[in-house]
Amino acid sequence: KLDYYARRQTTMTVELGRDVAVVRQEVALRSTAPARGLPRYVAGFETPGILNSLVTLALPRAASLLEFSREGRSVNTELLPEGDHTVVTDTTALAPGTTATWVLSYSLPLRDGRYRLTALPQPLAVDGGLFVQVSAYPGLELRSTDPRTDLTTGRLTMSGPFAERVDVELEVVRPGLLS
């Protein structure tokens, strides 16, 4: 029942080369549960007030894992196949008012210089937050076929509530006449 008090913030930064994407996902989980005053059936009986969570992060099947850590310390995990992707997992126990942060980094080969991102939110009582920033390696540019995609700064930046599916497709090109 303490899941109601869990707040999530997801930050994704992506750097694109002509044939590779280097992705860094940071997921912060914070317990906003009050330190006291919750009924036992909400606070729990075994560890009252402690938010015990299984954290599962997904990455594309073709990705090569670079890092999976919590609070800067490597998490011993294995890559587990699940459908068309792979997952890594960890567990945590958060006291009221505390936060844990995971970092998942991986490289992903690109096909035809195109990067596709699909981010799927977890249905929650209170929406999580999402921040996405995609940039190209020096000497390269990003292009999008979607006119709603703003690349005026040379990068894609999105932020807001993470309540709906997010789909992004970008192409990496070398600027110039023959790009």
C-alpha cells in the first residue's frame, strides 16, 4: 500500500553517432510516506513505513550494457530476456523521505543512422516525471521527419509528466550539401 507514496523521475540522455547511440537512463524513486501516523494496514506489519520495491529497467535486446548502478555503486544483476527487450532488476527498501537513484547506461547500434526511442510509463496514482535529451556527436546533426519535433537548439529536449507513451525518431546526418 506504500506504493501510493512512491514518486518516480526518469531522465534519459542520448548521444548519437552515425552508427551508435549511447544511452544513459537515470531513475529516481522517492518515498513521500509520512514517518508516522499511517494505519498498520497501510504502513505494513513486517517493516512499517518502509517502501520495499522491486525495480526493473528495460533496454533493447541489441544493446550492450555499460553500467547498472544504484547510488554510484554497481548492481550485480544479469540481463534477462523479456519479450522483445531485456531487463535488469534490483530491490530497495526506502524509509520515509528518502530517495534511491539508479543509472542504466548502454550502447545501441543504429541502423541507417536512425534512432528510435519508445518510452512506456508505468500506470501510477501520481504520474512520474520524464526528461529526455538527445544530441549528436560533434560534427553531426539531428533531423526529424516529424514537424512537431523542435531541433532549433541542435538537440531534442522534452520534459513533463510521464503519463503517456513517448515515441521519437531521429536521423543522424553529417551537415553539408552531400549529407
